[in-house]
Amino acid sequence: EWYALVRAIELKEADASTSIHLVTVGGADAEPIIRKALALGGDEAIRINIEPTDPYQVAAAIAEVAKAGGYDLILTGKETIDYNNGAVGGMLAELLDMPYIALATNLQVAGSTATVKREIEGGEETAEVSLPVVLSCQKGMAEARIPNMRGIMAARTKPLKVVDSSAETLTEVAAFGLPPAKAGVKLVSPDQVEELVRMLHEEARVI
């Protein structure tokens, strides 16, 4: 999300009419991160007060806010840090009936058109799309920034609205488990050639 936020700030610096709204889904423990994002340059924030259990619930909750906001450009992160899901951006775009480009590394906006670049195997893909659009962003979209003291002070008074959501989950986690343990390593001394051959034949079954 930080790459997305910094790129949004850069767009605002180029066009003062731009307004940046931050939306997150989660409990009150997320508010320090929201304040940091406001200190970087966000104008206001909305925290959707649910503890999500799957990507669809996150996307549906954000979609409720986005539909009311009428946004031209929606930038998301690459994936969540808890389950490494990269599904929210695509689901959000579908719920909003907007085009979607995943894993963007460069964004330029001119009028109502966005030019987006993303890495693909063996090269780079460039796409032009009319706004509104949803993009998920990754490293390369913007350089990291650190909030300055002025931004930190200003963030204390910027609006942070808490809303509820009726979004429901669509998936249920049946179980968590560890991957199967790998076979142990057996060491054979150089003078035990016969034993090595036996192990390769009877245990490893490779000869």
C-alpha cells in the first residue's frame, strides 16, 4: 500500500485538485498506521470496523465505501501481509464494474486516461485505460517516503472516520497445517561404499 500511497501523493503534487482518501479494513489497532499514512499526505481516512476473514469480505467492504465516494482512481497494495492474498484488487474491480490492472510498477495520468506499466515474464507491458480504474501496485511504482514533522502534526487533526460494514465472508478456513516434514539426511563415510549402494537401491530406489 505504501507504493500506492506515495504515487497518489505525487499525483496530488502535480494536480492540487486531487484528494486522497485512505481506506482500510480492520480494528482500532490499525489506526497508528492510518495516521502515518495521513502524515505522508493523505487527506482523510476511513476505517471499516470489521475483522475480515477472507479477501472477498475485504473487497466487498471497500466497495461499499468506494461506491459512495465516486473515485476516479483506486490504488491497492500487491497483497495482504497476513495470508499473502493478492485477490482484493481484482475482486474490488469486479464489484465496482471497473477495469483492473495488477502489479503495476508505473502510473501516469493525463486527463481521463491512465498509462500503466507492469512487469511480465521477459519484459514490460504498457496499457492505456480510461478512468475510473483499479490498480494493484508493487515495488517500482514510487520511492519510499518518511513523514516529516509538519505532516505528523497535521495528521493529528485530519479526519479519520470509522464505519461499519455489512460485507460477508464467502470462504471458510477448514484447517491450518504444517507442510510434510522432509526426510532426514544420512551421512555415509567414503569407505562404506557397499552401504551407500544398498541405501541408494533399497531406500532411495534410484538404482
